[in-house]
Amino acid sequence: QNKKRVYTNKEKSQNQHTMSWDWVERDLTDWAKRTLPEFLLLSMQDPDNKDRVLARTPWEDFSVCVAEVQIDGEVSLTGKKSQALLQFELNIGLRVDIEREGKDDFWSGVLQLPRFESCS
């Protein structure tokens, strides 16, 4: 009953995008710098108006609009087969605009998340 699984060449080629049998490290820094800003902007999108990036505040008539996102640091995936470990150390910066709805009041701000990192 303890038969060893034998993979066909087709199955092996289909699994090439997964981790290999040997320990490997894949650098995902470029991917993170390219995709995380987009995900952060989408996460704060106004559900009533998809063209506007908006977050509501607990204060009446105030809204936060994300103007820019910057990511710096390193991201890697290390492991073999089913033992993958995502490691990251990022510095995340957001430039936000705070607006008072119905008024011309406008303030700019910066949100920084220095050393946002995975716990090993």
C-alpha cells in the first residue's frame, strides 16, 4: 500500500512552475513592486464609484484619496515542493489626499510603513 508515486513527463512539465524537489529561492521583488501598489490602490477603491480611489474616515464628510504608492525592499520565495516560505522586508509609502466633501478643504499626508516584514 506504500507505493511510491511515479510522475509522467507531462505531469512533471506541468509542475515546473511550482517549487522543485531541491531547495530553491525565487526573487519576487520586481513582482511585488509592480503589483502591490495596484492591490493597495484597489483595496481603497470607492465601491460607489470605481473610477475614484477612496477610503472613508470615521469623521463625517471626510474622505481619503490615495494619490501614490511606493514600494521598496525585498521579497523572496524559498523552499522545495510543499515546503514554501514567503519572506519579505518592505518599506511601503502612500501619499494621500484628505478632502472634506462639499468643501474646497484639502490636505495632503504621507503614510509610511517602514520595515513591514515577515516573521520567521
